[in-house]
Amino acid sequence: MPGQSYGVLQKSCVLFLVAALLGLVPAAYADPPDPTWWVKRKLRDEKLSLLPDALQIRVDLERALEARTEPELRDALMDLNQRIGRLNSRVTDGPPTTLAPVDVEDVVRRWRNS
């Protein structure tokens, strides 16, 4: 009977929503579909950013300070200094950068003390 199958479907949806609210269903299944999911996945997989270079470099500096080891921190800072040098030497789209290359030894010293 058509009325019965609709009732079963309705009950299933209600049970699913209750389970989601109680945390029994992974959030990926409980959230409504995001129409831009494929763009976000591509950006994440390709490690791309929508931020202008001058802003992205500040984000990357904060990430570098989250390094777990000193060699990892030094490598990240050296890479960052090269990128800052390239960015400061050319005209780019977006806001101008005000970052100077970082003093690696000073940052490492502060990182150790924190």
C-alpha cells in the first residue's frame, strides 16, 4: 500500500534525524549536501588557497610556528623566507605584503622558550 511505505519512510527519516542529533550518525551523513563540496575537496587535495599571496603567507607563518620539531620549523621558515622574498620583489594582485623575511634564529629561540 502506498500509504504504508510513505509512513515507513517518514519514520526512518525521523529516526535518522534523532540519531544524528544524539551524535550516533557521522556528521557527514547528517549535514545537508554542500553544492560546492567538490571545489573544497579539490582545494584541500591540491593544497591550494583562495587567499591573496600577501594574506596566505601570514597564514603559513602561523602554521610554521605549530611545527613539532626544530628541523621542521627551520625548513618551514626557510621556505617562507624564499616566498616572502619572491613576493616582495614583484607586483601582485591583492593587498601589498608588509612582511620582511623572518629571522630564523630569533623565531627558533622564541619557539623553544614557548
